[in-house]
Amino acid sequence: MRFLPTHKLLIAGSLIIGLSGCGAMTAQNPASDLSPVNAAEMEGADRLMLFGADVVAYFTQNAYVQGNALYASKYQDVDFHFSSAEHKAMFDAEPEKFLPQYGGYCANGIMFGIPWGGNASDFKMVDGKLYIFGGEVSQAAFELELEKNIALADKYWEQEVKGNNSFIQRAKRLVVRVPHYKSGEEQAAEVQAAGKTGS
């Protein structure tokens, strides 16, 4: 196991205590089966998934498209915005079909048990499932061993993250690292060595 130095442990603990009443903690941790989620309080929504990205567009257009508050739905206490009435209707008919994996958090982070980050514009569709990433390097690192990394992310999501508080889980795995943990710098070096720049 990898541990953080004591001063970093104290900082992480202080952040958890300091953030316990903030909007981000509430937004990311709804009292539903769809928890935790990469959501924020914005645009009149208590917990807006992926900052209002149209989750249906990933599946129908293989593209990031920003949604509009005019076409909004709520599912499992989480708010969703869509770019059209058609996409809203598609979601309302089969919401589970269009949900991003791992609550919309960066798949690369979930592979390390850390529910953190995730940009709506950095994504990959794999076997009809939507994976979100925290940037090009994060995505490229995950794709170096795609099947293995999806299996790891699935494992940590099911065994540790799903249904638990995102802030507590994040702090735990930033202090007690998983055996296969790699820093951002280590992952960037692997991506560069493999000649990958992101996709």
C-alpha cells in the first residue's frame, strides 16, 4: 500500500471536514441509487449531471453536446439537460440506457478508487457504454490497456465507490492508495512512451 505523508493526510482530513456542508458534497451525493455522481449545483438545478451535457447525444451523435435547461428531466434525484425535446423523450423512456459509467466521474480515477473529475467533452464509447475522462492524458492512459482498466474501474466502482460518499471515498483513496496506483506524471510518461496523445 502507498500512504501519503502525515501533512497530506491532515490536509485531506481538513478538506473533508471543511467541505461537509458545501453544495458540491450535496450535489454529488444524492439520496438515491444513482450515487455518487459527477454533478454540480447550477442553472437552477440542485445536481446537474456533467454540467448539463446532453447524455443522449453521446449515444446518438458520438459527440459532446451541451444541453439546454428548456429540455430538462430529473432521474433518481439527479438533473439532466438535453439539446432537444427528442433527446429528452428518449432519456425519459429509458434513462438507464443513457447514464454514463461510474456516475460520470473520470473512468481513470475510478480505476484507482477515486471519484474525482470528469470533463463532459472528454469521453469514449465502448460497447454501447459511455466513459467520461478528466482530460486527454487521462483518457490516453486508460486506453493503453482498455479492457484491463475497465475491469479495474468496474471492480472499484462496485466494491468501494457506488453508494458511498464521494468526498469520503476520495479522501480515503488519496491517503491509502490502491496497489496499482500511478500519479498523473507517471501516466503521462507512459502515454508519451507509447506515442499516444489522446483520442
